[in-house]
Amino acid sequence: MKIRLFPPLMALAAVAALPAGATTKWTLSGTPDTNANRTTMTSDDDPAITINDVRLTANGASTLAIYNNSNNEFYTGCPDGSVDLDLSAPIYNSDGETVQYTLAWIGNNTFQNNKKLRSVKFPASLTSLGNECFKGCSNLQKADLTPATGLTSFGTQVFNACTSLTGYFYLPPAITALQNNAFNSTKISGFYAPGMASMDNQVFYNVKTLETIQFGPNMNSFGKEAFRDQGQVIRTVFFEGDPPTTKTYFDRGGNQFMDMLRANAVIFVPMNAEKNAISDGWKAYLEDTKDGWTSSAVQTANTYKLPTYDAETGVWTDGFLYNGNGSVKRTYILRCWDPSDTSATAAILAY
């Protein structure tokens, strides 16, 4: 087997970058308020794009929120029926000369079932994506959150049923949890959320294209059926940290994470501080849970083998993990890596 080294998944997100948009500014039609005085904002595209329900957030006089209005219609113009929405452009006051506001929130259901959206680019000022805000946008292909470095809130079902959404997906480090059905039925191929500690139920349900996933150092909880009907296509998994002490970390019942890996998938686990053995946390976890990885008494003794390091040659030898749970019966490759080595981050196995 041959290994190719790629940049981190965060950088890979740029591979799926949005089309270069023509938007250079948005202009408000009036002075926004928290509720009573809603306004619109219009882009300088040709044809122009208009968003009809813009208000102040509750957090201050200079941050804006976009909400849903009647019939999910947000745009004028766009005769080809598709919209590349660049929300990262500056927002000018109605005088067209002063920049006073930044976009902070996209509210619940804002763009739900909007069939015109083809791509969205988000601003660094964005802090919140509301529940179901892009749910059912079946023509949405690209949604690059990499620039949204201030994002702290990610609601339920944000991209559920966005059946055209592709590429590597990166969530900023302030996002510590993924709520239910966040990427249900999308077509994303890679995912990395460095700050994530937990994921809720059915987050990647029916995502049959997800080949590479990387978990940050604090990941400690997988929701029920988080990977159900995923199709056993995951071929590369990176863990930056140790698993928690609980034996149910992967919840190995039907349709759970370890059952969703393809045969011979590579599981990268961190090495110890001396960089000459698997981390103590992973060693203890595998030993503690070895009887749970197989339903066959014959295989129990060979449930796993740890990666080993030869100090004389400086060469690592892969180990393995045998999953004999129920009808699964697959062997995965266990490989040590150093998450602090940025040159090796997200090394993808090339078959």
C-alpha cells in the first residue's frame, strides 16, 4: 500500500471553493430594527439579489440577522434560476457609502427549501446558523464555512436534505457539537471539526459519499445512528485525541460508526509523547474493550494488534482491529500518527 500526504482537511475545504462571485457590496434599503422595522438588502450583482427580511440581532446595534419571510422567496432577478450567494461582501447603509453593520445570524428556516441556491459564501462575522436554515436546498452544491471563523452556534438539520452538497466540509473550532441530522442525505466526501466533542443522532445519516473524517482531540460521544445507512464507504479516519474511558465510545450496535467503515479502512490513532508507541489512552481502551469487538469466541484473542515502532530503523508497522460484531466481520488497519505534525495531518491512504 502506498501513502500520499495531503494538506489538512481545513485546507482541502478550499478545493471545493465557491465560484468567484460578482458581489462586491450589499446595500440596505432602510434602517433595520430588531423586529418592527425590518428592511431588505440588495447586492450590486447584475441582476441584483435581494434578501427581504433583515433585522438587527438582540446582541447590539451593529449586527444583523436574516430571517425567513413568506413563501421562501428571497431574490429578484437571477433569470437563469440559480443564485451564488456571497454573504461575505460588506453591507452598506442606505446611503451606499457607509459600512455600519455586519451579518451575524442566519435564522431558523431562513433558506429552507429554496431551490435557487447553488452556492453560499459566509462572512467571518457570522456567529450563528439557525435550525433548518438550509434544509431542503436540493440544488445547493457549495457552502464554504472556512471563512466563518467566528461561528459558535450550529443548529439542528442545518444542511439536511441538501442532496447536491459536495466536497470537504470544515467547521470552525468553536463548534463543539453537531446536532441531529446536520448533514443527512448530503454528498459531502470529507469532514473535519477540530473543536467537536459530540455529535447527535443521525448526523451523517444516508451520506453515502463520506470517505474521510477527522475528529479533534476532544471528541468523546457519538449519537445514535449517527452514521446509519452510510453505506460502509469511510476509508480513512483520523483521531487527534484519546477515547474517553467509557466502553460505549463507538456504540457498536447496528448502523454505528465502526460498522460503517469499509473493509481495510485505515484508522489513524495518536502516538505517545515519546513517539515510539501508540498513546496510552488508545492502548488502554482497546485492551478494555477487546471482547466487545467480536461475536466469535475464536476471534477474541485476535481482536486487535497494536502498531509497533522499531527504534533502530525508525519504521512503524501497522496494527489491525477486527470488527466481528454481528454480521459485519471486517478488519481495519490501525496506524499511528502525530497530530501535531502538520505535514502529516489528513494523510489520505491511496489505494
